[in-house]
Amino acid sequence: MSELETAAHPEQLCRVAIDPLSRVEGHGKVTLLVDRNHHIRQARLHIVEFRGFEKFIQGRPYWEVPVAVQRLCGICPVSHNLAAAKAVDQLIGVEQLPPAAEKIRRLMHYGQTLQSHAVHFFHLASPDFLFDFDNPIAQRNIGGVMADYPDIARQGVRLRKYGQEVIRITAGKRVHGTGTVPGGVNKALTLQERNYLLTDLELMTQWGRHILKLMKKAYEANPGYFTRFAAIPSNYLSLVRADGALDLYHGGLRTKNDQGDLLFDHLDYRRYSQVIREQVKSWSYMKFPFINSLGPEKGWYRVGPLARINNCDFIPTPVAEEERREFMALNNGQPIHATLAYHWARMIELLYATEAIRELLLDPDIFGDELVTRGEMTREGIGVIEAPRGTLFHHYRIDEDGLIEKANLIVSTTNNNQAMNESIRQVAENYLDGKELTEPLLNQIEVAVRAYDPCLSCATHALGQMPLIVELVEEDSGVMIDCLVRDANGKVRESFVEF
Amino acid sequence: MIEPRLKIATCSLAGCFGCHMSLLDLDERLFDLAERVELDRSPLTDIKELGECDVGLIEGGVCNAENVHVLMEFRARCKILVAIGACALNGGVPAMRNQYDLKECLEESYVRGMGLVNAQIPSDPEIPLLLNKVHPIHEVVKIDYSLPGCPPSADTIWTFINELLSGQAIVLSYRQIHYD
């Protein structure tokens, strides 16, 4: 763990806040403590969200849970809905869904992955690739991309739309749908719906390949930067299918260490509590999970697209598999630790999602009429899924009346908490330390956080009307000797203001 | 003569971002929108300080002190303030915590939770103070329009923005008003 987590003498340092983090889903902030020589002594990513789902879901009937908990997040509601639905399947004693039900849920999930990856890359992060760090703030957003790169923007908008349409048709509604029911789904596809979704699908795959070409170009333009920026060696955790394939809907837990050695493999995810613990730190509402056997110092890990591509043995669709091989060749098959590689891995998964959707749409099972099954009620259910941002755990216990007694959620972004903190500290040390902090430099911190596609919105917090303020305070007297303010337009001016 | 584009700011308070997703669900219509409006502070831009705006769209209710500050600032700087979605209108799912004490909710997550190490309730000057209850935004500031739904559909948002921009009375069809 980096030494920048906690400064020895915070009272003698100036506070710099990047607040709110922008172009991420939800709200968070980064604070830096800097000494008078511009050396950074502390860097923290704070998640200032708190909702209390674990408490207020208590006493609700189990069948209500998937629809309620998806309101944790409007960007990946399907993931929460499905993780909860998988837990509820166990509560009603269902081990295996009918083929139609499982395939429709998978279709919903791959539609979700496609739209979520598209919104993150095109609508939020693409300005980091298409524009320079010091470009005007007004340009660094999807509007700027629409104006300067209309083709790319249009592809992003259409890719996301396609994913949302898959969700609408399988779940009834684009955001917060109601397609799943305990033990299955409430609707199969009609032939007409299937044909509608097939219409544009080939184009989506083509665009997926196209964006990967752009990604590789960006890498080739500056491989050193791409490889080193915010890079941290880490452990990786994800689900994999029984044969080692990438699978976003179901599988066993696999972890690899930074050398690529397996720590555990094909672990039944219902035993997650034996291998994962969560540390609480006073300065963040987001907990810090770690692999129990390694302890909090060494046991933190990364999840999400990079972890999944590093962990899996292969991708079960041909075009994405070709891309995976090319990607993994960057480090001779060993895990890739570059944080910017998250974007690349994410686009490989976007491509994979288009192929997985095609396979499902061409499978006659999706027209099936056996949509629900039931078994013997049990009292505990654990559902785990690979959400767009990583492994998502939902765990519920019910009482004899079927009311929730206890709930535990580890959301995807929480798994990346320590890693995001390590990444911003790496950027602070390598790119900011000793320099006068300017808006473009601070933007680099955000670029590092953004690579993880953090979904802080499960419990949004908005702090942010403050412009960025940097103060220099005399060490002994505590008197402010200088103060810089970054205005909304990005201009940095010297000013003495009340802090 | 090209008319100046209207300035719109958006923010998500105690919400899930689903209403912002519905805004993005305008799909290709986003290109038309971009010609007529300019985004000021929003999770979609890097503008961190709110400027003077014509319209402010607020997603989410109010659950902590910072939400209150942001909301009041939006009210002060936006000529028209719009509550979007269930949470802004009536607190929504986050307001389900109102049946419990805040302390109970915090303890459930950080003290009594499963598999915890260093169990403690987070407390730091960088973490904003939570309010005892989650409130709809009309309890804090005056709201000019409310769009219900969890979230309101993109069509609803489109009709609303279109008619607002063209200065017409806003008429939403039956299908465009729903509460789920």
C-alpha cells in the first residue's frame, strides 16, 4: 500500500480537493494534502455516499428485493436486478432455471454490458482520448465529441441505444425494468422482437471492432505513457465459467496475483464470505474489501473488465477472442497492470457482448414458454454476477414469513476501492509531485479514477459547488501565505478567500 | 440570425443516475438537442461550478447537508428549476430509510455487517453530514415543474424540453406520465 494514504502531519499541509469528480457515474471527490514545496503527502478518493439499503430492505418480502435494489444504480440496474434475482432463486430453492429463462436473463445482461460500456467510454471517457489534457474544459465532454468527432459520437450513441433496446425488450423498460421474477422471467421474446434486434447487430459488431482499432492507435502513439500511467501491480478477481471462459452471468470465483498465479479458482461464490473481508476506514463510506488469507495490506484486488480479461483463459466468441489474444500479447500472456488498459479491455467486452447477443438471438430457446420454475424454500440466498464494473455480490437471509432479515451487498466499485486509491497516489507521485498544481494536472487524477468506470451513483452524493482552492499555509503560524483558486472555466488565479 | 443556445445544468442528488440515463436515452435526438442547448455544470461535463442558467434539472432527493447546498445554489442560478423522477418528487427509494433512525442504518452497514474488519461508523471532515431523513426537493426550494417516473421516459423528457424551449404550454400525453 502506498505511503500516501495518511500524512504524518496533516495539520501543516494545504488541502486540494477535486470535487466533484466529473464524467463518472455518481459523485465522489479526491483530496490531496500538499506541502509548501508542492510535494504531495496524502491522496485519498472519498466516497461520500450512504443510502442504508442493508437496513431498510429488512422486513420487505423477498420477491420485492430485485426491483427495489436495482434503484441502487440507474446505469447498471440490470446487474443489481439479476444479482438479487439469482439470490432469490436460491431462496425459493431453484438451482437451475429453465433454458428460456436463463437465456433471456443472459440477453438482458449482455444488453446491459453493451450499453454501460458504451456510455462509459463514449459519453464520459472518450474526451480523455480524443482531446489533450489541457484542452478547454468546455470541449472535454460528449458535446465536444459530437462537434469534433461526430462519427465516433454517433456510433457511441447508437451502441448505447442498441444495448438499451435489448434491455427494453427483455425487461420491459430501459431503466429499472421488471423482467425477472423468482425462478425465472416473465416474458419470452417474440419473433418480431428478435428480428428487430437482429437488424442492426452486425453494425454494432463492426463498430466494436472499429473502436478497438482507435484504441490500439492511441496505445501505439504513446505506449510508454499508456503502460505506466496510474499502473499498479495487483491481484485480480472475477467469475469464470467452468472451462475457464469469460462469462459475465455465471461461474466460479477466480483470483490471480500480480504474477498471474492462481490464488483460488472455481470457488463456489456462495462461499465468498470465507475468502473476502471488508475493512472500514473512517474517511470513506465505501468499504475496502480484501482477500482474507492475504490480509488488508496485500490482499486488495481489482475487478472489472481488466480483471476479467486478465483472469479468463479465453473468450467464447471468435472476434473478441482474437482481440483478447492481441491484448494479452502486450505482456506475453501475463496480467496487464496498466490502468488505462481498463478502457481497452472494456471495449473487447463490448465487442464480446455484441457477439454473445447474436448467439442468444439465434437460439430458439428464447422463444420458449417454460419461463419459471420453483423448488423448496430456503432461508439464505447469495447471487453473484459480473456487472459491467466487476464482481457484484448480493446476499440475503429471510425469516419464516419470507421477509428479509439480513442483507449484505458488495457492489462492483467497492471492490476497486483500494485500487483506485493506489492509482491516484501513483499519479500524484509521478505526475503531480513537486509541481505547481494546475487544472490539466488535476484532470490527470480524474483520468485515473475514470479508467475504473466507478459507479458511485448507487448512493449519489453531490458536494461540489466549490471551485478548486489551493492554499499555502505557513507551517508554524498557520497563516495563509498564498492561495490559488481554479474557477469553473478552468482558469487558475491567485486569490485570498475564505476557505 | 442564430439564436443563442439556452443553458441547461443538471445534477443528481440522492438518486441513482437513472434519470440522467433517461436523458441519454434521447439517443440520436441528443444531436438536435446539442444544437439548441448548451450544458453547464452536469455530471456529463467537467464544469464544476454552476454558472447562470436558464434551466436546471434535478434528479434525486436530499439526504445530506451538501445536497441542500447544491440544491439551493441551483435554485439561485437557474431561472427554471425542474424536479425529475421519483426521488426528487417524493424521496423515492432512498427515503425508505426514513422509517429507521439514521444511527441504526449506519450501524447495520458499518458495525453489524458481515465480514467486517475495523468496524466503525465513518466519520471525517471530508464526509458530509447526513440528514436524519431523506426529503423531496420541494421541501427545500421552490420547484417550477415536476416530471414523475422512475425514471421519466426519454419521450417525456423530450416533450418537456421541446415545448419549454418553444415557449408553449407543456402538455404531456397520458402515456408520458407514469410513476413507475
